[in-house]
Amino acid sequence: MRSRPARCRARRSRLWSAKVGCVDFLHIDVQGAEGEVIASHLDWMNRSVKSLMVATHSRPLEGELMALLTGHGWVLMREKPCRFDSGKSVGDWCGATTVDGSQYWINGKFTQILSKEAQCD
């Protein structure tokens, strides 16, 4: 199998715009770029998203998300860590994952977590 680089460019979607109101549940799975996507939209997410499920694809990504989201008041409610083949020498933890993981977060700004009383800005 051969690979070759592909040109990509970021495109703002309607979801990330200020026109979207309150989001009860957001699921993100972008094959390893979750940290970059969340970091670049964190202001909007802090204002508008009540809960978040993030697919994780490496242990470094899991740590990155924990530092980023807890630093902005999000609460990790559930985690299923990635699994990797633990009998081998690992040069790149990002490429060692054998089973993806997930993290479920609640936006800590909502005092009534996931209830109708919790209001978005």
C-alpha cells in the first residue's frame, strides 16, 4: 500500500457559527485531529455545548483533551482509554493504538447538568 499527500483546507461549517443555538450533545470523531478541532472552537463550545463525546485515537490525544477541557471548566464523566499492543517497543504512541477510546464530557458552566433549566448564552 502506498500513500500520498492530499491537499486539505479548513472550512468553517454552519455548526460552528454564532447562528447555532444551544447544543445538548456534540459527538466529534475526526481521526486524530479532535484536539485541534476542539481547541479552535473552544470559545463557541464553552458558550453553546452542554455535553461532548469525543472519539480518541491515541494516549497523547487523551492527555491533550484532558488538559484542554479541564482547564476550561469541563468535567470528564466517563472515559474508555485507547488500547495498544503492550508487549512491543513503541516509538510513536500515536501509531500504537489497536482499539480507539472515547471521552464523555459535561460543560461545567451549566449548574443543572443536561436539564432543561441549563441555558446557553
